[in-house]
Amino acid sequence: MSVQTTNDSAHHIRPVSLWFGATAGAVAWALQGFTCFEIAIQACKDGTGNWGPLSGPGVRILLGCVTLGYLAIAAASGFVSYRNWRTLSNHRRLVNAEGIGREEFMAIAGAFVGVAAVIGLIWAGIPSILLPTCSSYR
């Protein structure tokens, strides 16, 4: 029994596109956590939740905007990975997806990482919008 281990597809994806799709979602999720935590630390130094000219609600809006920015990056990485997989794969349905070869594996893994990062960013962003800054990042 022989198993095909290489992708004979004539399509090749630029390495930058592959790596962006495979890693940007996870990096965006990590940077969102770090950035929002640092903003909250600065805003809660005196216990009021104010940060410079921003009041407590202004800081929450800033945290929401930061989260939305990183959410856009994660969604873009998932979309790029999905598009890369559609270019490389002979299968048209995600249920039948196989990561044959490095490029196709990176593309399909990046699509799943992108979806997980989007869900994680939404889940991490909810407290920063709904709860007071100093209680949501303790």
C-alpha cells in the first residue's frame, strides 16, 4: 500500500502568506492580553480607572478598540489561511481536509488557529467592555 506524502499541486503559496496565516492569530491573541493588561495596570495605579485624560469609560472604550484591532488581525489570518488551503487542496470541503505536504498543513492549521484566536479574543474582550477596568483585569 503506497501513501502519497507530497502535494503534487502546481500551486505554491508565498511563505509570508503561509506564516502570517499560521501564526498571526495566536500572536494577536497574546498581544491583546498583554496590551490590555498593561493599559489596565496604568489606569488602576491610583484605583480610579482613569488613565491620563481618559476617564474610566474612556479606558474601557480604548480596551474595546484594542481588542477589535487584534480581532481583525486574527480574522484576517484565519481568512488568509483558509484561502491558502483552498488554493492548495484538491478537496473542496473542510470536512475532507488533509494536510498533505508542509504548505497545505500550515494552511489548514492556520485556519483552525485563526478560528480559535477569534473565539478567544471575543471571550477575552467581553469583560473589558462590560466590567469596570480595575475589576476586569485583576
